Amino acid sequence: MGKTRKTKRRSKGNVKKQGNALSIFEKRMEVALRKILGKDVPLNLLNKIEREHIQMMVQHVRAPRRYGNSIISKAELKKVHHLYQRLLREENIDLSDKMLSLLELNIFSVYMFVIHNVVEGEQRKKTLCEFPGAEYDCESLELLFLAHNKALLVKLISALTDVSQKIFCITLKKEGGICEYIPEVSAFLPIIKSISINGIRRPIYKLGLPSNANVHEWAKVDVSLLGDHYSGEKKELDVYIQAHALKRMEERLDGMGALSRNFMLAITFPHLKFLEPYKGYLLIPIEPGGVRVGYLFCNVIDEMLVIRTFLFITHSATPEGDRLKKFTGLNRSDISYWKIDRLSTLFKIDKEYWPELLRLFELVGIKNIQKLNVGVFNENKGNEVGEFDSFVGCLNEMNVNFLDS
């Protein structure tokens, strides 16, 4: 007779017990607040109800899901989740010379709200508020968090989107607790056409705009901005882009990474105020952080605005580049040889050693190049998400409403 084998119980892993979630959150909160306020902040003065209040009000984003029948794979959903968690924990927000992550800023913002509006007892409140940094205004912290939370979504969508392959949209849907959200992810494919340019058939892509709404959005331009370049009856024209233009942006904005370039395309057209006529083209300035670095060169073809190429601001076909050529005699081959048609080259110019060169640039209209955050680019070499931060920090100054609040 065979032996009766005992059935082994499978380990259920780290099962969350009641109160375990609060305990985990408290440890995370303690690390964040001691980093901001100092090691001696008396967190023990917060009672359990107040700690639970903070936990409840801190934004929690669950794993994403597909929206409807959208063309989203499980691998893409997994990528969204991992990238979101990575961005949430990146220490890229400067607060009183301390670099915080969005998660830390969120915890601090909620903590300040609770000690000012929920904590009872004047002595407890006074003790909690007397630490350096605790004088921050709750509303200002909340606005700062909302701005950077918006920027995080812009980064996330831009990191996924390729206007020649697939355009992503993400909506944070509130579900569960007061501040619990689930990202709903959708995507759509670009429309590809073939048109004749100078007798050669070339593919062009309809420019899709990533957004926080699960609807297809396409870039359009008001015909009132086109002047004599359009005489038809349409009020708006669809925008298309050649693969050549995408390639040139990649080459010439070489310090940014694809993520940053996607962002620039995404914010340019919804907020387009003018196109500059120049030598038979319509020029659209590209201005990360408010600093002009080049132009999209466009033509109206078959009642479409077609982006033909991207030229860096030093190229001789641009207004500034032509003035540079007039002053210096530098031709196109010179510009390419010295690689001053690349963003990375201009970053290397030290104003202490090359003040005359910078003055020359200013004279011809190439201004404030070094106001772009060179340090962030260098620190995050090869890290596109980090590179993107060099100008996404200017989001508020640019008054960009790419995503609705």
C-alpha cells in the first residue's frame, strides 16, 4: 500500500494583511517628509485617522487597461505601467534646492493640506508646522503637483507615440477611492498618402496628435495663417509630414531624443499662431522652452499643409542662417563640416571662452540657445525621459494646454 502524500500548501507570497498597506505607505511617507523637512519632523504626532487621511488623498494609479477595442497589446500596456512608475519616481522637481519625485511632491502636498486643515489641536499643529519648509502654501504645492502631473502624462504619451507608426492616447479614469485612477490606453494608426514632389512619389503621414482623450485628433491649420499660399474654400487644412522631416529632426535636434521631438510636434499645431513666409515656403518655428532652434519648412500641396523638412536655425535657408552667411561667408558645406547645424554642438559653446561667437549669434537673431538646460541633457545622455526634462520644466511658462486639467 503506497504512502499517503501530504499535500503541500503553496505559499501565497507576501499577502497583504489588514493595515499592511497603511504601514507600507507610512514608511514611504516618512522617507519623503524627512528628506524635505529634516530628520526630526515629529510624524508620531499624527494619529492613525490623520495618517489614513493622507494615504487616501495621495494619488494612486493602478495598472492600465485597454480602452474599448483599441489596437493596444498586452506588451504595450505593460510598457505604459512600467514607464509611468519610473516617471513617478524620477527626482526631477526642484523644490528649495531639493530634487523631488512627483510621488514625493504629492505626499508633501497632501501632508501640508492635512496638518493645516485636518489636524486638531493648536499645539500639535504648531509643532508640525515649525520645521524648515513647512511654511509652504498648500494651494501652491497643489498647483505645482498638478502641473508636473500633467507633464508626466505628456512624457508618457510622447514616449509611446511615433507619428509614422502609431499615435497613443491615455485617459486617467477615476475609479475606486477618492484619488484612485486607472489609465485607459488607446491608439490609432496614421493615414499614409503618396504624393508627387518634384516629379518623385514620396510618402507623407497625416499628423496625429496624442492626447488625454480617447478620440482621434489630427493636426490642422487655419487657412487664415497661410496668406497667399492658399486660395481655396476650406477653412482648415490637414497637416501631413514627410519621413524626411522626421529624420532631419532626429539628426539636428540630436540632444533631445525622440520623446522630446514627439512632444514638440504635439504641442506646435494646437497652439499655432503664425507661419512665416520665406523663400516660397511657410516656416513654423520650433521653440523648446521658448528658445528657437529651427523651423519646419512647409508647402501647401493638394489642399494639405505638408511639412517637407526641418532645418536647424544656423542653416542658410533660414532667416537667421542667411544673416549668418552674410556676416561670415559660411556656406552650407561649412555649416555641416563644423556641425553647427546640431543642437549638441551649440551646447558645447562655453560663453566664457567664446563670447564673440555668442555675440555673433545674437546679432543674426540666434538667441538664448544656452538657456536650454544643458546640464540635464548631459546628465541624462542616452536617457530620453531625462533629456525631455530640459524643457518640459518650462511647460507652465509656455502656457501649453496640451492636456486638459
